[in-house]
Amino acid sequence: MREGKNEVTRKQWRPIRFVQRIQNHQFRKLFMKNWLQVLLCILLPLLLCTIGIHYYSARSLLREMDTSMKRSLQNTNATLETLFEEVCATLEKESFDSNITDLLQKERDGQVNYESIVLSKNVIDRLAMDLRENLHYSIDLYSAVSGVLTSTLYKSQAMGWIKDQSLLSTFEEYTKYDSLEGKQGQILFAAPRTANYLGQRRLVITVYQLVIAAKENRAFISISVDADKLISYIVDENAPNQGSYLILDQRGQVVLDTSGQLNGEYLPLPPKSGEVSAITTQVGDRQMRLSYMDMNCFGWKCVQMIPMEEYQSNTIRLRHMMTLVLVFGFAASIILSYGATVRLFRPVEAILRLLENPSEQERIRDENDEIQYLLFRILELFQKNIALENEMIDRLYALRRARAKALQEQMTPHFINNVLQTINWIALRETGDEDSLTSQSIILLADIIDTGKKQKYSLTTVAEEIEYTKKFVELECLRYGDGILVQYEIAPETEKMLIPGISLQTLVENSIAHGFRTKGGCGTVYVSIRENVRGGLGILVEDDGEGIDLETIEGIFEQLEKDYIYVGEHLGLLNLFQRFLLIYGEDCSFDIRKSRYGGACVEILTPKVSMEWLQSMDAAREAEK
């Protein structure tokens, strides 16, 4: 029954633990560390491999596409060259036929005789022999001498009677172009045109054979190839992905487009870089892959044009697949990182939970054996440490109170000794007069000792310490004369703040005893007490005496780090620093430097003390009473 209850409790805690783990800063930090490791070790190489595969796949697909286009283009180009070479051979053979030559050179005489009829019939029969109905549209010859067009379509008629003038207009246009280009000697050329026969408009490619007739008038023999029939020769209907084939003339104009979309348009191509060149360009609103090569006739180029949609769709599919792989890899990296982080963080989580609430020991049994053992050991150490910590705190407070009291009591004989030396020195100078300085010194000493009794405890107010210091200075003036001057600058808000007893007097005594000994006991001491930025006291005592050398300062701070007090010069200063450390702890700071008045400068900064601390000090004072 208990096991079933624990199982239900664990299931209820899972979502809560998940939220707590996500909110935990240390868990997030550990998770990010693990995730970055997984990312660098798995996902980053996977990303690089994906980019490499995508790049090489795209290049391989494009290379395969170009290879296929090259084979297809070479086959198509060979077919076109064969067809047009056959057309050119037929025209050359016809140009040497005597009947055709006689007809082209025969001038018009306005009479129709038997000889002319026979000649025309022979020519028509000759043309009909070369006509290939599966490819040719018509075979025509025309002479400007007679103005007669003989054609497999029209038989023999005057050109003026024929409505379709495209044959002659195309001839005149291209011969004019040849003349402008300085190619009057070109006797064989081809051009696209739209033929109109019996109301039927057909796109044809006409190959002209130029013949010089009588009186230098031009004449020609032509064979028109039906574009639709030519397309059926070069387009495989069973290969829908082969795109379209184009024939471009020397000017870049489209002579033939198997798709019928670019006929008559201009398609500029860059110079070839090999036998077959391939480029990707924008044609209209579509991106096309063009493969082209030169033909051996008329200076034409044969071009295969395939839309890039299929290539782009394959590339997009590959990119989507790669993206999907990366997304799954990213999700897997998060899951793996979370699982590893939970496994690593579980002992830490159990320890933190135990430290936050040691009373919940029942939840230790929910963990595995290793974590249970670790938690029980930590719990035992935790309880021992609590007991030791409480004991150490009590001992520390007792030790501090004892050392502070011992140091303060150690200072009292030192001070009394100095006072007695002063009185003794005065007695040597006096002659026994009861109203002498000796009597005044004894009275002042009694007053100082009385004030010292009132400052028996470790802390006193700043105002009381100032009064005590003034009495000491008055006593010193009896010894050295009026050459000693002390100036006080006390902030009003600090007068009721607590300060260790006989601390300010020790600093002033140090300035007088060590700073003015070479100046005949004459000099000025500047005392400043203010509230520092931390809310504690800022005590500053300066003089215009001889100062303290750097070696002595280093010696004082070296001795300050030790547990015992060395006997030597500046004993009172070193003793004072240790008292401050015992009272305020390590947050109290000291500085000894050259004064702006030329002598020594001692600065002490204390921390702000809490009310609990003051109450503990008051309790200690009451206990000592």
C-alpha cells in the first residue's frame, strides 16, 4: 500500500519537478553546458554534413542535367545539320539544272508560247521530284527578270498575282541586311517567315540559293521547310522533360522555337567556352537552363532550353529534408541534454532539497540507493556542523571579549607609566611648591584615571572619547608647554556613535610621542571624525611632525597579521589596530601614510554595525558588571 502511494506521489511530482528544474538557475546553467556539448559534438557536424550534402547534391544534379542536355543537344544538332545540309545539296543540284537556269534568265516578252509552257512544265516537274512532303512546305524559284514565281504550291504565276509576298519580302530584307553588312557575295542563306497559302498561315524556314540572272537582276531558288514537321523530327513526345529546342541566327534572333513561345525574339548568349556551353538565365518570368552549340550551317546556334522549376523543386525538397533532419537533430539534442542534465543534477537537487528543509527526511527514501547513502551522510554532517557552529560562535564571542579586555588592560599600565614619567620629570624641575605644576599634574592625572574607570568597557561614545582625549592633551601640555595644539573637526551626527575606548587618545599620543620628539614637543595634531560611505566611522588623525618611514609602516602591518603583539616602537598603535579588528572584524580597514601637513596620517574606517550587534555588546557589558 505504501509503495502504491509513493508511486502516485512521484507521478504527481513529475510536472512540478520539471517546472522547478527549469526555474533553477544552476539546472539551466548545467543544461546549457550539456546542450552546447551535444550541439558541438552532434548537431554542428550534422549541420556541416547537411550543408555539404546539399551543396554537392545540387551541383551533381545540375551536372547530370547538363550532361543529359549535352547528349540531347548533340543529337538534335546532328539531325538539324543533316536536314539542312540535304536542303543545301538539293538547292545546289537544282541551280545547275538547265531548265531552271533558262527559266530564271528568260525575260518577259508579254507572249505565252509553247516553248515557255514546256519550259515551265519541265521546271515544275523538276521541283516536284525534289519535294519531300514529310518535311518541305514548298520549293520555289523566282527571277526579277521575268517577275514570275514558279512554286510547288502555285505552279507558275506572276508574282504580282500571289497574295503571299512573304517569300519575296524576306528575300529582299535579308539581301538588304547582307548588303549593309558587306556580304553581297553570300549566295546561300536561310530565314524564318510566315507563309500564307489558301488562308493557312504556317511558320517555315526558307533556305535561299542566290542566282545571278540577266541584266544583273537577282534570282533565287528556295526550299521552305515546314517548322511543325521539323519539330516532329527533333522532339521526342515520350520525353516530356527535355524542354524546348531553339535555333538562333547570327544576330541572336530565334529562328525556331519548338515550344512556339520565343519565335522572332532575340536571345543574346555569351561566347562559348567549349564545344557545348551551359548557362542559367532569366527568360521572361522564368529561370531557364540553356545549353548551346554552333551549327555547321548559316552561322546558326542550336539551343536546348529547360525550365529550372524541376531542378529547383528537387533542390527545395532536398533542402526541406535537410531542414527536417536538423529540426529532429535539434529536438533530439534538447531531449538528450535534458536527460543527461536531470541525471547529473538529481543528486544535487536531492542535496539542496535536504539542506533547505532537513525535516523532510521521508523523501530520502524515494531516491535510489547511492543517493540515499549520500543524503544520509550529508544529513549527519549537517547536524554535526550545526552543533559545532553554535559552539564556535559562543567561543568566538567569549574569545573576542577576553582579548579585547586583555588588550585594554594591557594599555593601562603603559599609559600610567607615561604619566608617571611626566610627573617625575616635572618634580625634578620643581622645588617643592604645592601650587606648582606637579600638583596640577597629579590632580589632572586623578581626573584622567576617573574618566578611564568610566570607560572600562570596550565601547564608548565619540563625545566621551573626545573629552578623555582633551584631558590627556592638557596633561601633555603641562609636560611640553603650550607648543602642542590639537584641532578637532567632529561631525555632529557621529557624537553619539560608539567608538572603542582610549582609541582616539592613543592616536593623539602616538603623534605627540613620535611626531614631535625632534621638534622640542611643539606641533599641531588634526583630529577628524565623520561618517563614512558604509555608515560607520571615518577616524583621521594627522600631524605636522617628522612622520613615519615606510619600513616602520610595513613592519606594523606585518605584525598586525600575527596572533601576538610584538614589543617595540608604536606598540600603542599596533595594539589599537588589533582591538578594532577584534571588535569590528575584517571589515575594518587601516591606513598609515604621509600627512598633507608634512607628518604622519593614520586613518581608520569602521563598518556599520547592526542593532543585534550592539545588543550583543550591551549584553556583554552587563555580564562584565
